[in-house]
Amino acid sequence: STLSYERMFTNRSRLNALGVFEISGSRYEHHYIIKSSFADESTGIHDISKGEELQAAGSGAGIANRLSYLGRLNYDIKDRYLFTTSLRMDGSDRFGPNKRYGLFPSAAFAWRLSKESFLDRPWLNDLKLRISYGATGNSNIPEFRYMATMGNVFYDDRLGMVPTSLPNPDLKWKTTIQYNAGLDAAVFDNRLKLTVDLYAKNTNDMLFQAIVPAQSGFKTQWQNLGRVNNRGIEIALTTANIRKKSFSWETTLTFSLNRNEIIEIGDGLTTAPVGAGYWTTSYIKQNVVGRIMVGQPIGVMYGYALEGIYQLDDFSGWKDRTGALPDNDPGILWQNRNWVLKKGVPDASNLGRLRPGTFKFKNTDGSEDGLITEEDKTVIGNSQPLFYGGLGNNFRKGPFELSVFINYSVGAKIFNSTRFELEGAMPGEYFNITQDSWDNRWTPENPTNTYPAYSDENYYNALASLPNSYYVEDGSFLRLQTVSLSYTLPSKFLGKTGVNSAKFYYSGNNLYTFTNYSGLYPEIDSGNPLLQNFDTIGYPRAKTHALGVIVTF
């Protein structure tokens, strides 16, 4: 329900007040039973009693209730000074009685300078400055997570009950506080329009399933953890390049830049691992690929920095693993050679067997012995782009209209675990490899410093199975996103058909992407917001074409 009040004053000011009360709720239930060995399947699920073997059965229910109050005041003085303030209180049963309600204020002020006498210029159509502050809340977690829950367990063939979750009665709303400053301008009979927004956004008390000590009897607990800061700029420029009765052309350019930083993790931590997730079959999932690190953005990739490929002249010689032949004997089979590394060359022998053609990692910690250890791991990529945006053009010539939109993203890195699967890091008898990797692989005759040697079943390339910058690629792209062309049939051709208008159109979406990324698609949805650009051969976006006609009567 809403209650509003509005009043005009003699000084050409206007007051608008709004009050809102909202209550909402939902409930769901689910039931299932799984049986097999049906002697008669003709009745299907309509007579499930015919199944001889009961495999599983269960049921569940959930509820979600929310109560909200909102009060808002708008005060406008001569359409020149614009004030807005609001206060919102939300309550959700996703949280316990201790922290059920959240209070979220906001305020904004705008000054339309183009209404001032000192800026009364014929070429200036609009100029407005804006500042704002606001807090918002998020309760997007499963129900009942603040309380202890019980589940079934069988012990000694007897059914019992055990606690299945660790309660947290102080679980509360995730809160985001945002500050904005902006400018809107229009000049030259609105032929040039510019919008600029600067923002800083601080997110506190994020909702996570945190790992808890094993002595608690549980693995995780829902907690409020961490602080993240986002700051950036968004720019939109629209130009009316040609504005005639017979032909028009309008262009819109957008540019966005966001910088993300983790301020606090919680529990005194300064770093925490981020795994690849269970959905990938890659061996790399057993090595944490990402990190949450104070001072770094969300979505960084963590591993060894690649210096190159071990070459023949990095080794002083080799020994026979079997001991049957003398050192450096050319008759020793390649897979039986234990290679002796020269001094001063980064030594990763404790991570796996070295040979010419395997990865050479950087000694980033500067240790005197040159030994590559866990301490040499570093940030090797960032999922966040440096900037992104789009360019749109709209053309109109008589009954024809053409719209073309291009979007772009620059600087984001992608961890391409697909390359791990397809370039021979695992023994070749188990996985295929790409033609490019095979043709350009390291061999004594092709001592490349870019591609490693092929890893066969007799000489497993262990270093290639470790997270490292070889698998990190530039995810920048330029995409022809949409093209639409339409033709509106002139009314003289419709005559007395009873048709008011008819428009024929073509629309194409996701038509072509220019990118150097070697995977299927440079926009990745890993399913993990903490490591967004982890590519596990995700299905690419579809290219679509549509032809149609719009007729009105």
C-alpha cells in the first residue's frame, strides 16, 4: 500500500512525499520418490506402486517472508534545485530475530545550472550536476541458514537424527553503501549529449559459507565476512551527426572503468584460496587457481609465472636413471635421462622432473638457491577488464532504418584450463591435443621458448599440471553485437486493406567477435563469482538471425 502527498508553493517550489508499506511471502514444497524394476510400464508415473525397488524418497519445504517500509521526500525549487531523501527498512526471515531488520537511508541533490541566469546561453540546452548517497541491502541466501537444522542418519541399521548445520543467530544483511557524483549536459540544440558518473561503492558484511574449525563438528557456517570497494567512472556520449528530414544519423558511445579491491576478508585473514570448482574435469582443479587477497581485486589468478621453456643449454648433462650407462652417454633413452641443471637456472625439480622442453618458472621470491617453491607463486592474471563499453549507430533514410551496435572489453585475463586438457599436459594416451600444440611443440630440432614438449605416457610433464601463466590469456574482444535493418511500407501501398502499418525487418545478434583468445568465447561464466574467468570449455553464446514483419490494424 502507498500514501502520497504533493503541494505546490508560491515560490515555484514543489514538495512530494511518499510512504510505502509492503509485505510479501512465498512458500514451496517438493516431494519425490524413485522406484525401479517395473513389470508393467504402461501406466508410467500414474501408478508408481508397480515398481519393485525403492531407491530413494524425500520431501522438503521452504518459506520466504519479507516486510518493508519506505518513506521518501522530493523537494523541487524552480526545477533548478532538486532534493531527494528516503529511508527504507526491510525485514527478512532469512535472518534470525537478533538481526532481522536492516535500515537503508539515501539522499541526493541535483543543481540544474542551465536554469541560472549567468549560464543563459543559446547553445546550452541542459547542464545539471548531481551528487547522491545511498545504502542497499541483500538477503539472497537460502532459508533457515541462521538456525540449527537436523537431518536423518542411519547407525547400526537404526534411524537417528543429527545436527546438519552450525547456527549463527547474528547473521545479518549484506550492506552496500554507494556515493555518486555526476554531470548531464546537452548543447547545440541537443545535438551533443554527455553523461558522466563517478562512483565509489563499499560493500560490507558479505554473506559467505565460511570454513570453520573441524572441532566444531561442521565444515562451514554462514557468516558475514569481508569488505570490498568498487570505484569507477561511466561515460555516455550521444551525437546527432546528421539531422535532416530525409536522412538522420545518431551515434552513442559508452565507456566504463571499474577498479575493485578487497579491503578485508575477515577472521584476521589476508589471503584465502579459491578453487576451480567441481564442474571441471581438469586435474588443475586439485590446485587452487585463484586467491582472495587483501589489496587485490576479486577474481585474481594465482600460480607460477612462466619464464620460458627449459632449453638444452640450461643443463650441463644427464645421467642414466637405470645406472646401466655412463653419464652423458647419447645411447641413454630420452625418458631414462635425469638431467643435471646448471647453476643459476631456476630449479623446479622439487615440483616435478625436469628436462628440456618443460616449463621454466620464475624465481619470484629471489631465493639464492634458485629453488622454485610455493613462495614463488604470485598473481598471474586478473578477471577484471581495464575498461569496457560500446558504440552504437542509428541511421534513418525514408522508410529504411539501420541500427548497428558494437561492444568491447579490454584487459581482462582468462585462465584457460581447456589448454591444459588439450595441449598434452596429461599423458597423451588419455587426452587429445590441439593441432597447434602438436605442430609447434618443443623438440631438439624446434627449440621454441613458447610451447612445451609433448607429454607422453613414458615421460609425464608434471610441471604442466601446475597453475601457471602459460594458461592465462588476454580476453580482450571487439564484437559486432547487433545489426537490425527495417523497412516500413509507405501508407500509399496499404490503400484500403485495413492495415494501418507494416514493417519488415531483419535482426542479427552476436554476429562476429574479434579476439586473440584461443578458447571458444572470451566472455566466461565459470559459475564462481570469486574466479569469474576460469574457462572449462563453456558453451559459447549463440549467433542468431531473425526475419519478421510487424503489422498493425
